[in-house]
Amino acid sequence: MAQTAAPATAVPAITPISLKAIAPWAVFFGILMLVLLYFVSAEQGATAVISGEGVHEWVHDGRHLLGFPCH
């Protein structure tokens, strides 16, 4: 059998990420997801934050895709 001339490389050790490092990012993305869920599901209803039909038109198809009724 033929042997390779390239030296074997060491595999770097995988260090776990601490919960302290992940927590701020998890909170940020959780809040972001809640805001997106609000705009897709409830905006232009009884709790409308933005007046007009602009938000409704931007998320209209997404509402139907996710099963939220809007009309």
C-alpha cells in the first residue's frame, strides 16, 4: 500500500459554550421572534400599533400560510 507524505494534523479540542454566553443571545432572539409573531398574527386588529394597512399587506400571505385568519 502507498503511504501519504502529508503529516497528520491535530484536531482542535471542542470547548463547550457556557450558558452565560448564550443567555443574552437567546433573550434577544426570543424577543425578536415574539415581535415577529405579533406583527404576523395580531397587527391590524384590536391591538394595532401602526395605523393603516401597510403592515397587513406585507404579512398577508404569511398569515394565511401560518393559519392565522385575517378576513
